[in-house]
Amino acid sequence: MEITVLKNSKEELEIQLESLTLAELLRVYLNKDSAVSFAAWKREHPFEKPILNLKTKGKTAKKAVSDAVAAITKDLEKIEKDFRGMK
């Protein structure tokens, strides 16, 4: 999956993602983090790739994304475990 960094500073990050699904998933998990002051995606046209904007306070933007990805992975692993346990 291709991710293009458009803006990168300590407490602000703007990345272009290939998938709207991934942008929305990251937005939801980022907004659960109390150190994230703003997380949203946009796209100028339905044919264009979404751009995720993120602003933090007290935590670097990269750390916030890393924490969100870790939480997503943990939840997906639990879902997989629960699914495999079904009979």
C-alpha cells in the first residue's frame, strides 16, 4: 500500500492514502486518543485518493498513528481469534 507524506511536523501530519476505508478506520481510532486534537480525512473528488489530516498535543503525530495502527491490529487479531473459535 502506498502512503504519501504531504506534510510532516512534530504535532501535525498530512498523508495521502490509497484507500478510503483505511483513512476512515485510522480517523476513528485516532479520535479515540486524548492526545489527538484533530483527525479527519478529505478528498477533492471521488476519483482522488483521500488525505488524512492529523494534529496532536503532547504526543508526536507519528506516535499517534503508530498507536492507532497497534490498536487496530489488536482488535483485528481478537476478531480473527473469535471467528476461528466459532463452531
